[in-house]
Amino acid sequence: MSQSRTFSPERAMRLIGGLFFAYLFFGFMLLPCLNTLTSIFTVKNAAGETDPTAVLRFFLAGNMGKYVWNSLKLALCLVATVNVVGVSIVLLTEYFDIRGAKILRLGYMTTLIYSGVALVTGYMFLYAGDGILTTALKTAFPSFRGSWFTGFHAVLFTMTFACTSNHALFLRNAIRGIDYNTVEAARNLGASPFRVLAQVVFPTLLPTMFSLTVMTFITGLCAMSAPTLLGYDSINPEIVRLAGSSGADEAFPQARAALLSILLACFTILLLSVLSAYERKGHYLSVSKTKARLQKQKIENPAANVLAHVYAYVLFVVYMTPVVMIVLFSFQTYGAVRMRRLDPGNWTLLNYFGRQDYSYLTSRGTYRVREGAVSGVFSNEATLGGIHTSFVLSVIAAAAACVIVVAACAYIFRHKKTGVVLEYALLFPWLLPTILICYSYRVFFNSSDVWYVFGQNLYYGDRVRILIVIAYTVTKLPFSLRMIRASFYAIDEELEDAARNLGAGAVYTFLRVKLPIILPSVLAVFALNFNALFTEYDMSAAFASTYGTTYAMVIQSMSREEGLYGYNVNASGRRCASTVFIMLVSGLILYLVYGVGARDLSERLAARDRRRQFWDRLRRKFHRRP
């Protein structure tokens, strides 16, 4: 019996899984990051001697500190602006009685269906030098500066509205969870609505607000797409630039990029440590035994009520204008898109489908024709290639993250002591900024001497796609663990005990009992991971190459070569259509997660019964026909 227990299939699988995970952790998490850290102190001076302090001296004497300060300034300002706007939109739609709150909520949540490069593109389409609003302002005021939407204030404005997505999701749920009995008790004691808000409601939101503040600060510190497109010198774009440079162009660029990455990691670790210490204190509010659903509060002061409505709809216009303009212009001809003028007679589907030749006048006074220079999203080779690459890589990475986390959670819940080590290992990527992980991969695996991957250069040729998938998977492990682990707590232990009493093994019990229970949550995490990775730009830029061009990179580079030598003529229109396509994909994913996926078991069974009854009636109707 002891021999069979020693060589049981479960023990063999656990041993193989442990060795495989150790291989992944040390090879794709620990060693690349340690290599980045040591590269800072192994640079050589002009005499060929190792100089451990060369990079630090260059940092203190050069302009590298400017990038750190710019990122810190952006992060600190974002904490203030995002919290003001984010709290405002949640209070206006969930706490105060504002007319049209449902419509306002849809407008405020548009940032959930497009983000990153797509969102920045939308704001640039409106506010850039050739944008719709800027063109109108220059026409009305000839002295108006057309390049006003660049630099720090442009990045701050764009990211302020882009980063309120977390408030729309998490803070909204926190407000909905407030016990209305406490609010009503304070009102009965004579407290004004705003005093109730300040002294009763806000204290219950502090833990959520603190988490959102830390997330916002890290987002601003590690910003990539907005500073890159809007011309702001921050840490992440500089790391990507240095990573692609060489020693012949400037002094030890790789080590400088490593130092900036390590600084980002230090800031991230410090903030996460503060967050963990804050959460350990515990913040609780005493509520009544019978919890009442929160009712919206009316603003009794007429002037304050009018101002609240005006403010709510001004925010709605700011959120919705880029979305509406992008959708409308995606159905316009390339001439109308270039002129930023809507023409009712120029409606077309060319930016989505179809292909046309383009005739242009050369410098010699002759006409030249470029075949297929005008093409839509689904007829352009570069765009289709980006969609295909992003779709395949995102599906693989999202699925791999879910599979690894599900297997890890099964082990964690069965082995409490050793499972803690596995849990912290999966949370390790949260300690590091994404750009550090990607830069470490790019440097560490750009060699044929890495025995960990059998001497293969993963950054060379089409193997870079493997590197992108690994980076995608690693960065999504902590989020997947937090979400899927919560679903394991919902499993009744008596079900496992019953299966074990019936003679079922651990693997069989997991596949036939546990997995069906957690499958909806796993699919939801897979959908959210895919949604985030499909339009991801930061990691793609770090692995920029011919074989690793993702959809976000294609969108970012569309207008850079627009019309050059008669090629890529309708790039702006195709970029609008690409943004609409991203909105549709993201909206569908969110509907499946928060619409269909949010239904409980009884609702899903009722929906299945309705579908069966519908098909039964349909079959009976056809069978009755002669």
C-alpha cells in the first residue's frame, strides 16, 4: 500500500508540475530581472574597464532625472484629477438623483470599450493640430495655436478621462454596497446631504479609494501610449527608445534603460507595500442586521442641483464626443476625413471593406496610379496581419494564464503550507512594472547562450512571438490569481468529500466536480485578459520587430506614413474604423462577462429552458406542415 501511494499518479503529476513551475519561475521571472539589475553595475568605460558607478554618475549629471521627474509629476497630478472626475461620475450616476443617469452612465463607461492607443487616437482626432475642434478654433480665431494639444497637459487631460474606468467598476460597486439605513439614520438626526456624504458615505469608501489611488499612481508612473503619441518625455517611452539604441549612438543605452526600469520597480514595490500595510489594518463599518438598498439622494438646493446637472452633462459631452466623431468619420471618404469635415454625401464603407486605386500628380507633372492604395480594415494586409497576430497571441496568453492559475489554485487549496509559496510566486509580477519585465526578456533572451531555452534566441525572427506570449502570460498571472482564487471559496467542501467517499481520485474530482463550478469565473477572467491584451501597446512596443507587429502598433503607425508616395492614403479613416472595431470587440467581451456571465445558476438554467422551449415549439410547427 505504501509503495502504491508513493508512485500514485497524483504524486507524479504534482512532482512534474512543481518542477515545471520552478523552471518557469526561475527562467522567466527571476533570472531575466536579476540580469537587468546586474547589467547596471557591469558597464565598461572607454578604457574597457568595468565601472560599477558609471550609470549612476550619468544619471546624476545627465538628463535622465528629467524622465523620472516627469513621470512622478504626471502620476501625482493624475491622482488628483482622476479621483475628482472618477468620484464625480460615480456619485452623479449612483448616489445623487440626476436626470438621465442611465444615459450618463453609458457615456462615462465608454472608456471600458476602448483604451490605450485607440483612446489616445480618438482624443487626437478631436484635439490635435489637425483635429476637428482645433480646426474649428483656428477658423474662428486665426491666432489660436494649433499645436496646443501636446506635452504634459495633453497627456494629463487624456489620461484623466481614460483612467476613470476603475472608478466606474470598483467604486460603483462599493457605493452600491452601502447600507441605506446608516444614511437614513444620519438624515433623521438632521445632517445635510453633503454632510452625510462626507461623514457617513466616504469613510466606507476609503479602502476602495486608497486602492484606486495606488492603481492610478502606478498607471501614471508607467504610462506609455499617451506620452509616446502626445510628445511627453517620461520613463517608459525612454526605456523603449534606449532599448533599441546602440553604444555607437550614445553612452551605454542598455544599462541606462535598466536603471530606469529598476527605479520604476522600486516605486511600484514601495506603493504595493504601503497598500498591503494599509489593508492589514482593516476598515469596517457597523451596519444594521437588515441591510437596505441605497436610495438616490435628491439635491434640495436649486442652485446646487442645476450646477450638478450642468457638470454631469459637460462630462458626458467630453466622454462621448471622441466616440461619436470616430464612429461618424469611420463612414466618410478619405478626403472628408483628412479635411475633418462631415459630408452627408460622402458616406462609405470603404474604411472597413473594399479596395481602390489612387491617382496622384507627381513632381514631374504626370499622373501616377497606386493600385490598392485606398483600403479598408478588412482588406489591408498590414491591418489584417496586426489583427491576426494580436488575436492569436492574446488568446494563447489569456488561456495559458487561466490554465496555470487554475492548476495552481487547486494545489493551493489542497496544500495550505506549501501553497503559500506558490501563491506569492504567482503574485511576483505585480512587484515589477510591465516595461521592466519586457525589457528584461528582450535583453536576456536576445542571445544564443541562454541554456534555459536550449540555446535559442527568442528575440530573433518569428520566435519573438513566443517571447510576447510569455510576457503576456506572466503579466496576467496576478490578476487571474486574484479573480479565480475567489471562485474557489464558493466550492462546497462536502461535494469533494462525497466524491472521495465514492472512490473518485483527486484529478477526477477536480475535473468533474470543481471545474464545472468555477468555469464561469474562469471564462470571465479569460475574456477580460483577452480584452486587455488584444489592444495592448506597451509590451508590443518593447518587442517591436517585423514579426511581432501587433494591432495596437499598426494603429499607432497608420497616420505616420499617410499619403507618402501615394501609399496608405486613407490611413486616418482606417484608423477610425479600427477604433470602432475595437469598441465592438471590447463591448461584446464586456457583455459576455458582465451581462451573460453575471447571471447566477438559476438564471442560466431558466434561460436554457426558454431556449429549449423555443426550439421545441419551432420543431413542432415544422412537423405539422404537410
